[in-house]
Amino acid sequence: MANITTDAAKPERLQLLRVLGPAHVWALGVGIVLVGEYMGWNFAVGKGGMIAGLVACWVAGLLYTCVAMIDSEVTSTVAAAGGQYAQAKHIVGPLMAFNVGLFLVMAYTMLEAANAITVGFLLDTVAGMTGHSGLHQQPFIVLAIMFLAWLNYRGVLATLTFNLVIVAVAFTAICVLFFAIQFGASDVPLDFSAVTEEPLPYGWLGIVAALHFGLWYYLGIEGTCQAAEEVRSPARSLPYGTMAGIMTLLIAATLTWYMCSGLIPWEYLGQAGTPLFDAARVTGSVWLMVLLFIGTIFATLASANGCINDASRAWFSMGRDRYLPSWFGAVHPVYRTPYRSIVFLVPIALIFALGAPLDQVVTFSILSGLLGYTFMTFNMVMFRRKWPLDTIKRGYVHPFHPLPTIILLILCSTAFFAVFLGYGTQLIAMMCFYIVASLWFHFRRYQYVRRGDQFTMPWPRPQGY
Amino acid sequence: MAYEPKKQGLAAQIFDVVTLLVLTVGALYVPLYMGLAGAAKTPNPIENPTWEALGQNAAEQRQWEALGITDPASVNDMITARFDYSFSWAALIIMIVSVVGYFVLVVRLSDREYREVLDERFGSKRKGG
């Protein structure tokens, strides 16, 4: 019978490999998120109309710029697998870290499930267009998740190099579509009459409601921090990779809104499963359709790939710290990956990918992400208070503190209200889940945790303690 | 003296993981099965729908055709459907209390655990602590 002491002692000797550079960090961040341009963001248009979709795109961009600024400072200083989880452990405390670990696992696993659903939906759509309607989506969903889990199992360098290539293709596809439309490759011209004729079908409330799915443009960029223990130079690579990622996404998001809003009626766009592919269909160009089909498939695979990478690192970190059974804290003796965590999360992703509607899965992911961003606000304030700038060496110091924190808190509060408008039940259900899980951790699970091991950074005692 | 955690058997480890799994799956599927999940749009279809009656100009009609939709009646529901954003203030207050209460609970309990961690890592500052 295994127990914690014997289980934990052996796996901790093996470390994750430090093989990644800034380009891999960029690929991890953008790879997870770029799919948000290929699907999901357009529900924001459905929630508030064309203008609301654009405002949501930029407001969410501002929110994520704050997230990237804050994250770059804290992660470049707390360079450990688990990203925000490790931050919470050192700055707020074990229970917060457990919750942040769950936010990450839930957000990424749900995003992975949403990606797999999209792969199945797209293949079904294309099969229908070629006269083979009625395709069974489930085998493709299972195959996508299993293949990517296998890739992650075999090694992080190969996984993220694969991501680098397919993300570059998916991003290029968006740019090619944009230039092709600009140079007249579309049979149907861009038309923005809905912007003037029906700018805000739900009024200003629609703009707030649209922020719910506006987050989907960028959700997961904070995942760059998960690779902190596998990056050669965290203090340099993580801020560069993250900030380059958010800039890439801001450009891609704006281009995406412009093309889709100009080519697709907003009523259709607001509920479309694959909006960029649909925009390519409207152009009437077969080669653009093929390109955007490839782009959509690559974006979803890259995102699911990054999600498996990140969720497994968070789960692994919690296992290593005994917040979860320490069996999960093992590193593969040959591939040096958190293989048990990778395998364990596969069936969970499948449960959601095969059994829940896309908008529910997306909402579940967004809510977990939103809770994580809310945590970042007070985490940043506590970090600066407990260790002022001159007390520890930081890899990066973000400017204008506490302005990004205040903006982030205001935008998070607005986003909670946006989710509440229509998805209030899920929000309450999710809060119940996290409250029960927190009580379970504090009153049951924490007895198995070694106290002193929870603080591993070479920092002085925090001020005020 | 450093805290020595309890040893946990395999069965108890499995029980802990299953507990988390049940909570996770329940949080998504219970609202779904109870029919409380999601914001459904309510269609307001019009009689004898034409593209013009549905508010679609010539350019938009070409876009619909390019998407393979030539019959306006087939998208009557899609075009006329709208969300209902009315809400109850009581539900909003419950939402605010649950989110704020959750973070207060977690931060306070975390702080208690954090002090134990620091005492073990850096040595206790308090007598008897």
C-alpha cells in the first residue's frame, strides 16, 4: 500500500527539463489563445451586437494587458512550475494556492474540451459541405485529445515546438485572409451597415453582456507562466514571451472582428461555431476556405495542446506539494514530463467534451479564468507589500503600480456581472463548488501537507509577518 | 518542531480524488440537468418573412446566400431571436455575496495556514507559537 512519504520521496529527485526559450513561451501563450479568434469570441456579438463585440474585444484586451503586466513581474520572480499556483503559495497561502491550482486546471481542461468540440463541429460542417452530412463527431473529439495527450506525454520540447509551427500557420492564415479581402479576393464585399443601422440592439447593457465572451479572445495568455520551471531564462523569457503574445493577440482579435463583422450578418455571426471559416466561405474562394479550415484545425489543436501542458503542470504541482495525492507529483523517468497528471486529466476532458454544450463549457472555462484574474489583483498588492521593490530581486518590474491592479479589479467585477446576465446559475454553482472544495482542503486535505515545504523561494520573511 | 503530516493510504488517496471529481462534474452537470443552465434566446418570428421584412439589406442578402442560406424563412428565428437581460436584484446580491464571501473565506483561512508555513520556514516569532 503506497503512502505519501514513500511516494513523494522518489519522484522529487527528477526535475523538469529547462529547454524552452522566449519563442516557446510566445507559442505556448498564443497557442492556447489564438483559437479564441477562430471560435467563441463571436458569441460576444450575439450578446450585444457588432459594436459591443468590438468594445468587448478592446476592453478584454485591456484586462489581459493588465494580467500580462502583473503576471510578468510576479512570475519572473516566482519561477516555478504551476505559475500562478506557485505565486499564491508564496504570497497568499496554501488554501489560495489550492484554489488557484483548481482555477488553472478547470480553465484549461474546459478550454481543451471546447477545442475538441470545435474540431468535431468543423469536420462535421466540412463533411456536410462535401455531401457527407451526418458525420459522427465523437471519434474525432476522442482522437484529438488522445493524440495531444500522447504528444505531451512524450516531451515538452517536441510538444511546444509542434505548437510553435502550427500556431504560426494559424496566425498567418488570419493575416492572409485579411490581405486577400483587402485586395479584392472576396466575391462579397465587406459591409458594415449593421454597425450604423443596428449598432446596439441591446443598448449599453449589451456591451457589458458582451464582455463575457470578449474574454475568450485572450483567455489563457496567462498560461505562459506554467512553463516557468522549463524555461532556460525565466526572468527574460517569460516577460518577453507574454508581452509579445498579448500584442499578437490584440492585432489578431481586431483583424478577426473586422473581417467577420464585414462579411457575416451579425445575427449569424453571434451563434456561429467557426466564424473565421465562415468568413472564408463567404469570400467564395476555395483556397481561402481550405486555408482557414487548416487554420481552424491548427488553432484548436495548438490550444488543446497548450491546455494539456498547462493543466497537467498545475495538477502535477499540487500533487508534488501533497495538496492532491502525491502520486500525481511524479516525473517520467525518460521523458521528464508529469505523465501521471497528463494521463489522469484525459478522461476528465472527455467527460466535458462529449457531454456538455459548447457555450456551457466555454462559460465554465471563462469563470475559472475570471476567478484567477481576480486573485491576481490582491496577489499583486500583497506581493509589493510583503516584499517591497528593494527587498528581493525581480526579473521584471511592471510600471504604474497599482493602476493595472485597479483597472483589472474593475474589469473583473464588470465581467462577473456580464456572466451573471444569462449564466448566473452556473456562476453560483461554480462558487458553491469552490467554497466546498476550499472547506474540504482546509479541514481535510491540509493535514497531509508539510508546512515548511510550502515556501521554497530564497526570500526573507515577508514584512508584517 | 516541524509538523509531521499524517500518512495517507492508497484507498484514502483515491477517495480524495473521487471527491474532487464528483464536485467538479456536479458543478457543471447539475445546472444542466436541472435545466437552469445558459441564456437561451427567445425567437420572435414574423409572418411571411422576406429578407427586407427581416431587416436584411442587399449586401447582407448576398452574405446569407454565400453561407448557403437562400430562404429567409429558414433563418426567421435566428434573426429575430433576442436575449432577455432582465434580472432580479436579489439574485445579483446573492452573486456578489457569494463571490466576495468566497474570496474573504479563502484569504482568511489561507492566512492562518500561511503563518504556520512561515513559522516553520523562518522560525516562530511568537512565544509558544
